[in-house]
Amino acid sequence: MEIKRSKEDNFLLSFLVVLCLYHIIARFGLAVDFQWHTDIGRDELFTPPHVMILAGMIPTSIMLVSYILWNSFVSENPNKNGFFIGPFIAPTSLWMMACGLITLVTGGLYDDYWHISYGVDTTIITPPHIWTFAGGMLVEVATLVLALQMKNRLKEATPKWFNLVIIGTLWALLYHFHLAFANFLEPRAWFIEIFDFKIMLHIIFAGASLIIFLPLADKLLGKNGALALCSLLLASQLLLLAIVPFLVESMMTSEHYFRPGSPHPVWAAQCLPWLLLPMFLLTKRYGVLQNPNRLVALVIVVDAVWLPTLIDHIPSEIGLFNTILSVVVSAIVLRGFVSLSQGFGAAIERLSADKMITLGKKSSSGAKMSVVGVFLLIIFTPLASGHVIHLSEEGEGLDAPKRFLIDVNETYVWVEFMIWPPKALIETEVSILPANNETSEITDAWTVLVYPTEKDTVRMRTVFEDRNNHSIWNGQVKFPFSGNQTLEVWLDVDGQSSFTEIPVDVDSPPLLPVWLAWFLAISWPTLMVLMWRNISHK
């Protein structure tokens, strides 16, 4: 018996394939980008890994807009589903994609503003990155919603390969979360201190993502869905270990050089739970996904934090008592999260329903104008690009908006400023590292900020750390006011301390306070979750 599908169904199936490929390539691009920043440094906006991340947005946007226009003005299908926005009508999943893509693009603009205000990022989670992560993840969730809608609509006409789209998108979404939460495997963010107690954060965040997606895989793919997802995670880890260093090296040009200590471990693979597949195989027969306590125990045991493959072994760094306390706190938080997580799969099912949705009353024109005004203000604010690298010396492939090559008692080092010019009242990350062919061993490094006052000259010392024992010294220098100041760069080489001065013209403080930047970063993704949850109930 010949199975017939409409042209619309075939277009949406093709769209799902494009979306799945976009998500997978973008996640591999993000993995390469992590390694690129670690081994080579920051570069122009359109680096090869950035192209991998962004390229899929073009066909996705073209197919998305084309379908919405066709569905709104050409299609004569009387059984349209979704909801109207103005004269346009599209399935709920496509509006979710549009929302995600707009958030992703706006987050990129916000990222530029953040770089101008606070310098180059040295951690994964920043206010604008929350927007870009949230936008990308929403597009991935929308892909699952559209896939489930098509699966329910086509029934026997569903292609045999269709589950590959679902498992590929699930992998991309789960890996996306783990890449974001790799922030909590980094020495400056791996714990939160409460009343002098140190609580590891990675177990909570990474564990929560597994609690959501392992049962969801079974829900969408059948009883072996979670097993397939665990297998795919391990296979991708091994693949990332093999190909990420190769891709980084193959993408380098004559203008790129490895940083000291490179190549580094492939952090994009280390952040995944190595033990998940074997532990899931051992516990699957005991109904681990159906028993909340066993599921919580599973995600805690398999967390990447336990393996000594990271920068430092985190449990050893925070001590036995804080490690036990972290496990107890994580177990309590994750156990409470289990019941909340069950609403995620239910929301996807509701959003995938073939039905017309009537939204609430239209917002007032004043509210609309306010939203449009804020958006236009962000778009048209004149900014210099935060991704353009301004060099004081040629290349070397190091990452900073400004760098100086200085001679400290015949020891040549680069001094990198992660924002230039520095701004008053905020901390500026400064790095000191040996120049090429420099053989002197630096045993200590620090800076002294010198500025005159009405009564005397003030000297402020900043201690620098060599965290990875690669002779890359990092410190946070705080400039108390704007204007001309002097930064002394001190080195201890062979027991002898010497310094060289760098004149610094410090700029005014940023217009956007840090607290407001974080408020904006958290507010919109939270509103998105609440908005789509509310729509799912209509």
C-alpha cells in the first residue's frame, strides 16, 4: 500500500532534517569554539567555529519565514493549527523557533554591548550568553515539539528514519545544557560559599538536565529511548576527544598560534558524564527512571565532577566535609526538582497538539510602544564592536582587546587587558604570559597601580595566580577612578624582582550596572518559559 504525504508534510519533514543538522553542527561548533578559545584565544567574530555555530541559522530562517508566509497567505487548508500574530498564522512550534532565533540574535547584540562595557569574557555564563544559550535551546525544544506534532499527524506515514531527528535533537539539547553548565567546572565558579561552607554547583545543574531528558527520551522514543541517548552521549564524547583537536589545528591559518600550554584537554568532552552509560545499564532493570530516589542517586554518581580529568579535582580542592555537604544539598534539591521536571514532557505534548489557540486580550498600544522603544534603543545605540581585536603588536594568536609586549629586566612578556581602555570602578582581567622564545622561569607576578592624590601617592597591589602551571598569570585589577594612571608590572625571576611601567588612561564607569545586566539576562528567559508554559495550557 502506497503511503501518501502532502507537499506541506514533506516540506516540514525536510525542515526537521535541516533543523536537526543545524543543532548537531552548531553543538560541534560550540565544542570546537571552547577549544579554540582555550588553545588559540579569541579572534574576530567570524572564526571557523563561530561559522559552524551560526551557519545553520540561515537555512533555518529562510525555511521558517517561507512556511509562515505560505501558511498565512497561500495555503487553503481549512484545518490550520497554532495561533495568529497579526495577519500571520503558524503552528506553535514555529512561533517558538522565531522567538528563539530573535532571542539568539538579540543576545549577540547584547554580547557586543557587554564586551564594550566589561571586556572579554573569561567564563562561560555571562548575562548575554544566558540569552544566546536560552535562544538556541528554545529552538531545539521547538524542534522536538514540531517533530512530535508531525509524528502524531502522519502516524503510519511517518518515515522510518524519523526517530533519528528526535534522538539527534535530544542529544544536541542535552549537550547544550552540559556545555553551559561546564561553567561550574571552572575554578572560579565551581562552588558557592554559604556561611563558609562550599557547595559544588555542577552536580545540581547537570543532574537536573539529566533528570529532565532521560525520562523524556523514553517518552518520545519508547522504552529504549534513554538507553539510546546515553549511548549517543558516550559515542559523542569519544568522537569529540578525537576530532576537536584535529578541527582546531586544521582551521588555523598563518595568523594563529597556540597559547602556552596548548593543546589543552578537550573540555567540551570532559564536561559530559562519562559513567552514565555503564551505570544506566546496571540500574535500568531496577526501574531507575521510574523511581525518583534512584534517579537522583544515578545523576549524582555519574557527574563529571568526580573524575580527575578537569583543571583540578574539585572534591579534593574543597575538602571531604564540603564534598559530603554538597552531595546532601544536591540530593535534596534534585529530589524536589523531579516532580517539577515531569511538567516539561507534558508541556511538549500540549504544545504539539494540532489545534487552534486563542491568545488573551491584546496588550495596550502603550505597552507595545514601550517594548518596541526598548528594542530599538538597544539596536541603534552606537557601539564599537566588542569582537574587534585592537593590537599594539602583530598577531601571536593571543586573545585580548589590547596587549603590550614589555621588557622586565630583560624578560619579555605579553600583558593582555581583557577590556581596553579599562573602565573605572570595575575589575579588569589582566594576563601576563611569556613572549615566544622566552626561556626565563617566572616564579611570581603581580601588578601595582600607582595614582596621585591630594595628600600622597597611592599604590594598590594586585596578586596574580598561575592557575594551570603554564606560566599564564591572571589577576583582577580594579581602577578606582578615571583618568591617567600608571600600572607597574612586577615579575620575580630567579629570585630577583623587577618591574616595568605601563601608562593607562582609564575610561568612565559603564552605563549598564552589573546587577541590571544580570536582571535583564535572567528576566527574559524566565518570561519565555512562563509564556510558552501558559500557551501550552490554552
